[in-house]
Amino acid sequence: MFRLILIVLFVVVAAIAVMSVTRAVKSAAGQVANATQEDTMPDTVRRIAYVALIILMFGVVSGWLGAS
């Protein structure tokens, strides 16, 4: 269980680092995103949901989560 918590913590830290780098690159490039239908959900919520999905899939496949 402790390993699972460490892996989740590592993934969260990595996701935050990637978000920071992409935000810095976007602001340095001066890009302004056009609002479309796909952009209605904030980027932070989308990335957190994606990371949670990856963690859930990895946990189920490895046997850490589920009925096995």
C-alpha cells in the first residue's frame, strides 16, 4: 500500500511539473488559445482526470486494485 501511495505521489508531482513547463512555454511563445467546444473544461481539471485515469488503469492491470 505504501508503494502505491509513493507511485501516486510521484505521478502527481510529475503532472504538476509538466503543467508548469507547458504553461511557461505557452506564455513565452505568446500563444492565445481560441475558445472552442473542446476547451470548455479547464486544463487543470482535464489533466487531473487524465492522471487519475492512468493511475486507475495501472492499478487494475497490476492487481493493486480490483477483486483479484
